Amino acid sequence: MRALVVGGGIGGLSAALCLHRRGIEVEVFEQADGIRELGVGINLLPHAVKELSELGLLERLDMTGVRTTELIYCNRFGQRIWTEPRGLDAGYAWPQFSIHRGQLQGLLYQAAAERIGEKSIHVSHRLVGFDQGADGVVAHFAGSADRTGDVLIGADGIHSAVRAQLYPGEGPPGWNGHMLWRGAVEDKPFLSGRSMIIAGDLKEKVVLYPISRVVADRGRSLTNWAVWVKLGDGSTPPPRREDWSRPGRLEDVLPYFAHWRFDWFDVPALMRQTPVFYEYPMCDREPLDRWSFDRVTLLGDAAHPMYPVGSNGAAQAILDARCLAGMLDSHRDVAEALRAYEAERLPAANQVVLNNRRMGPERVIDIVAERAPTGFERLEDVISHDELLGIAVQYRKIAGFERERLAGLKN
């Protein structure tokens, strides 16, 4: 069997590695002219790390990222609302990693190049269409020769060309009115040195965590920061695609966070230290009721783009990759395998998309802000421990990283 994977990002490269592990021949096609280590930080939860560990990548992750030990939610005044251990500190068999997105993509590319061969990873290949029949699927690329395979996997992101052919009238992604700015800069460590902080409310929010093992080994922190601001009600379309990931301007965002100085962190100072940071509209798409059409299917952001809430975007793509490879390995008929993949992953991923629209586990800070907009003297007068725990537990279940469930899973 030969699989054609469209997209050389985290989802596409994870799919290539999972397929190769199952003995399936695979080629990857990326429209950019190279695989570059772009972006800033992301988190990999234990269920995703489990899959990457099964692919033999745990040591590479450890050399690159930081093992996250705690997650702390605060209000805009720096008052703690919820603290929980993470990864191994929470009793999981696998760690949680905070890591640079580009470096994660880089190590996945390196592993894929070693295993499937660099000649099987094609850059400057922009998909313009595909045809399929009983004998296979043919992918057409602008300015390049057609490629034929048994299955075509669209892992080409929120602006997926594969999805556009399957759903030609869908239109652009939907914007919820929030603008997100993200950057990373070397600074002194804060709190444990491996802490993840989410502070604020639905109007304005700050996320902070270190993402570099190399920098941490020098006694410093490469601190990833993300801030978002509600600029509208989501009734207007998002900025043009060409304006996504454009360099941010300090004067546009700093006024919202000029007074966000906590005992343990100075947010505006960190933003001023960052030479270049980027601006993104916070977008997703409506969940689909079908990903697979005969020999063609979707994976990752092409299938289920979601708001960057709960550290689940990349994780869900990696779970897709593991499941899809397993189904193609265990079913003789491609269409049957894709139906089985869709039956397992589509409902689960769509549930995460919808829960992230309600801010997932981060809604605890929104609830507290609604009940105590000027802060609190005693948290228990605002929200109970049981209510906080219930929200955290519910999201773990929805996103598929309950500790007990993972402990019982076998590949």
C-alpha cells in the first residue's frame, strides 16, 4: 500500500512516521519550499507524548523541550484560582512537554527523513486537485508530476486544499473576534522553571511557559508568551489569509497589558524584550460530519481546526495519525479502513472543537472573573474546589488524556 500525505506539518509528519511503522509505503508533499522551524511554543499532553514515545522520539523531545510540572490558572490580578501537577508529576506514565512548535516539526522531519528517506518528502508541491477510482487515487500538483497512491491523506492545515475539494462551498474559517499575539524571548526563569501559567479572562488573557531544554540547562528560560484580546463579537470575517501570522506591533497590543505585573512576572516587560512576535486571528471551522470519501481522508487541522485552548491542537493530530495508520494496517480495504478511522476519531475530535469554543478547561478563569471581577479575598467564596475539579476532569475526559484511561491503552 502507498499513502500520499499532503502537508508536512506536525500532523502530516506524524502520519508518515506512524504509517511507516506499520509497514506502509508513504510519501509527503509540502507546498512550502522547505521544512522550516517556524512558530513559537505549544504543549504536548501525555496522550500525544505516549504516541511519540512509541515512535522512539522521547529522547529527542527531552533534548529539545521542557517537561511541564504544573499548570496554574490565575485571574488578571495574579490571584491563583487552580493549580494542578502535570505529566509525570501528576502520575502519568508519560511527561507533558512545552516545546517550540518549529523544533517539534524539525525533529519529526528528521525522524521521517531517516525512516522513509528524504526523497520521499517533497517540498514545493502545491496540491491543485485529485482524482480517485477503484484502483487508486491520483494527486495533481502545480508545476510537478502527478503522484498515484492507494490513499490520499489531507494533513494540510486549516486552509486545506484537500478539504476545499471535498467541501467546495465551505468558505473561509470562522473568527470569534479574538486576536492572538505570540512570541518567545530568553528571560530569567519564573516559579518552578517548568510552570505553565494561564491568567486573565475572556476579554484579555496571558499564557506563559518555558519551551527550551537547552536554554534551561544554562539557568535561563526561553519563555513562550501568548496574549489575546477580544476585539469583536465574531460577526465579521477574519483578516485575509495573507495577514495571518504577520509580525505584531507593540503599540497594538501593549496598552491592553501595560499593568499586568505580578509578584512573579512582569508581562509588559517581557513583551518589550521580544524583538519579533506574531499576530493571529483566533479561528476554527464548523465540525464536519464526514472526513473520508472512498480513498481520501482528512487529518489534524484539515479535519478539525480548533481554538488554541487546552493544549490539544497538535495532540489531536498525533492521535489521528496513530489511529489512521492502525486502521489502514488492520483493514484490507482502504475505504473500510478510512470509515473505521473516521468512526473512532471524528466524534472525539469534534467534541474537543466544540468544548474549546467554550474555552475548555480555561473557562474556570472566566467563571471567576464573572463572579469576582475585581478579585477576591477567599476563593472558596467565589467557586468551590469541587466545581474547579469537575471542569478539569471533564476536559481530560473529552480530550482523551485521563490518566487511568491512558494507562490501559495499548498500541
